[in-house]
Amino acid sequence: MTDDKVKRRLTTVLCADVYGYSRLMEADETGTLETLRRYRTAIARLVERHDGRIVNTWGDAVIAEFASVVEAVQCAVEIQQEISSQDSDAPQANPMQFRIGINLGDVMVDGSDIYGDGVNIASRLQELADPGGVVISSSVYDQVHNKLSVGFDCLGQRPMKNIAPLTSYRLTLGGRTAGQGSFPIEGSATPLERARAPRMEDRRVAPSSTNVVTAWLRKLPRPVAVALTVSAFLILINLFAGHKIWFHWPVAAILFAVVLRTALGHRPQSDSKPER
């Protein structure tokens, strides 16, 4: 008897395609195809470096799978870095940018091809990515968020065609999405580069005394804040205007008025009608 049971496996799927491919082809077919071949060669090299394999290519899309989730995300980041670097070396009027989606899920295996929701979700995540960006599923995030020196921006549950909504994350670093600058991987930076990189704590500006006082006054009731402000103003006038001290009388009167108003304001109103 032949075994017709469908083979399945858990794998990490990377899906990449060119943003605005039809527009690029309309503008320059020959140049677009040449650029696409060059980028596909670079993608294949990076996929192999991270122990992955190219599953399929059609049109402008690339499907790859990886045994390691971390290697898949590292590969995606390096792909965007490589493409960005090549664009910088040879600026073009219409640069080619890829969008990448990554999902960890169960797939059906047929020879060298893979099918199923695991692949479809990666494709839909790629559609959520910005040009030059990377979007990952929550299953990928759970595996890599504490293993890579990148940030993650939660996109929430976005609707996707023919796929139930699921939480996704966009890769970020220092406020930039993938593709908008260098994207170091944990352990890739040299000690000198790490020493030169400013820490986030060093970038925080200490609040001034004026801001602290202003914030404190805003927390107080308005009559109290006004009384304290006027009193401080009178004290300053007295100190800078002459040697005779007189500010204590108006300040005392102001503070007494505030205390009296506060006390009267909190007096129970016995004549008021009870609520029903």
C-alpha cells in the first residue's frame, strides 16, 4: 500500500517581493529585470549563508525557508541592508525596494515545495511591510525578541486577505524601520562601534528647575497655585526693591483667603436635596 499521508513540518517562511514592480517595469523593463536578477543573486547568497533555501521564485517574489527563526530574521535584515547599500552605490531614479514578511508555522511539503497557511501568512505579512521593511508574525516575535539587537513595533491585529487577523510586528531600530538605515545584528558591531554609540540614557536632557516648578504648580488646585505664584512675585519685588520687609502682610492675607475659601468649599451642604 502506498502512503498518501500529507507530510508536514514546522518551518520559518520568508516571503519577499518588489514594491511597485509593475510601475518599475512600465518605466524601464530592461533595467528593472537586470536589477531584479542582481538582487536575487544577493538574496540567494544571503539565504544560503544563514542555512536557508530558496523554495520558489515567480515574477518578482522570493520564497525561502529556514530551520532557525533567528537566522531567518537576520537574513531579512541583511537583505534589506544589502539592497540599500547597492542603491547607495549606484543611485537610481526609481530604486527597487523589497518588502519582507516572516512567519513561523506549519506547512505541507510536496517534494521541494511547501504550501499551506504557514506560507500564506508570510505572504500577507509582506504586504503589510513598508518598502525596505520587515514585518514578522507573533510566533516569530516570541522566538527572537530577546535574541536580536533590533526593536519591534507592534502593529496589532491587521486584517489580511483570506487570513484570520493575527498580531504582527515591524522591525525597528532607533525609531527607524528596516531599510531606513543600518540595522546591526547582535554581536556584529565591533567594540569600538559600541563604545562610540551613544546610550539612550545619555541622550535624555535633565529637566530644568523651571519645568519642575511649573509641573508641580499644575498639580495643585488653581486657587492655591495662583496664590503661591502671586506670593512669590511679591516676595521677589520686596527683596529687590528695598531693605524693609513688608511682603509678609500681603502674603499672609492671600494665604488666609485661600485657606478660608478651601475650607468653605469643602463644607457639607446640608440643605441640598438628596440624589435619587
